[in-house]
Amino acid sequence: QVQLVESGGDLVQPGGSLRLSCTANVSISMFSISSMGWYRQAPGKEREGVATFTGTPRSVYADPVAGRFTVSRDNAKNQLYLQMDSLRPDAAALYFCFGTVPTADRTSTRTYWGQGTQVTVSS
């Protein structure tokens, strides 16, 4: 059973930085390029995409975080990261990592989610 565990969430002041980690209990090489990333969900709001790692210098980022967040991946450590800089109060949310793989018959996909790590941005 694939498990993804996020960590690194914390209380940080506006303008500060955090680095989130997502650790898998399997080799993340099972997740192809462009199939791992981060979502977040703030209270009372829908879950929204934050970043998807594409293996290029320009991964895909949501407009509100582009230029301030950086997603990276370390296959050797089975980890996905989200470096968040210049944090603003609107970044406060529960952050989830995800990984998507094709089903065995290749007719569909299955997405695995972690339980989330809480980020609070407040002075």
C-alpha cells in the first residue's frame, strides 16, 4: 500500500519561509515525471493545486505562488519537497502531496494522497 506522509508544516511569520517534505514508503520512481505535486486547502475553501513537479526548470505553479514557491523531487530519498518563501497570510492551509500512477491495465489512473501538514502564516 502506497503511503505519502507530509511534514514541515509550522507557524511562520509573514515574509518567512518553510520547506515541506513528502515522504513515500515506496520508490517514488513509480510516479512518472509530472505526476507528483502539492495541493492545499484553507478553511472554508476548496482544495486547490499549488505546484506540480515536471522535471524541468519551470515546473507548474499556481499563479498565487509562482516565483515564491519551488517544488523539487529526490528519487534517492523517495521525497518530494515544496520550498515556500515570502509567505503571505493567504498561504495558510493544510498542504497535501499527491502522486498519480496508471492503473495496471493502463486504462485509468490512481492518485495517492497524504494526510496533510498544516501551514499557518501569522504575526
